[in-house]
Amino acid sequence: MLNRTSFTAASVLAAMTLAACTSAPHATTPATPSSVSLQSHEWQLHKALNAQGTVDPQWQLPGRPQGPAPTVGLRFVDAQTVSVENLCNRMHGRYTLNGTNIQVERLASTLMACPNANLMALERKVGQWLPQARTWRIVGNPNAPVLELQFDNGARWQLTGSPT
């Protein structure tokens, strides 16, 4: 009888240990949950890197030495429309996803004059570059996600997300 009781106790202990092991990774894994998506956040350009991985100064506005212009924003309105926000004009276009691949079509834009020539030049560059994006991924923790877009030439944009 003592052996049967010991065996039962050991079995219960083993089952509890296995249950604890199967639930632990969910609590500690920094995986991005499905609730973080392109559409669930507004994305602001935080850092632009060239193919060598160094900060690319062409995305910095004069007078803003702290980094790329924080005004370049992307919003993936739905499963096929992206808009560029916070520049002189509103730009939008269609995009498609295939796994980690992204294809952005040529962007349409309003044609308002902009009193800031540097901001207007930045806007033109964004309109030329965004259709060259090839891959995307969301990294970081769910409270501070980062969207990484990689371009044909190896350059990358890192955009921080805030919930919509």
C-alpha cells in the first residue's frame, strides 16, 4: 500500500510539474501577440538606417539634429491602404502582404504648396522610397512595438507604434 501511495503522489507531482512547464513560456516569451498588427498602430519614423546599418542623414530635417523627422508617419488604414501622414500633403496608396513581403504601389498625393522646402523635399523622398519596401516585421514587446521596413538597397526604417 505504501508503494501505491508513493507512486500516486509521484504521478501527481510529475503531472503538476509538466503543467507548469507547458504554461511558463507563455508568461516569459517576448513574442508579439496577434493584437499588434500593421493596422492596430500608427507608426512614426524613429530611425532610418542605410545598408551598412548606420543612421542615414537624408531623413533628418535641418534643425533637427536629434534624429530623423518624427513627423513621418505611416498608417495602414485597412488590409490594403496605407497613408503617409504629418508632412505637407496627404499621401496614400495600396499595399499587399505576402508573409513578410510587402509591396507598396506608387503613392497618390494632394498637391498643396508647402512653405517649408526641406519638409517638401522629405515628402518627395518618402513618396519615392516607400514603394521600394520589400519586407516588414514587427519586433519589440507589445507595449512598445517597432515596425521594421527593409528596402531594395538594404536600407531599413524603424517606426515606433502607438495604438490607433
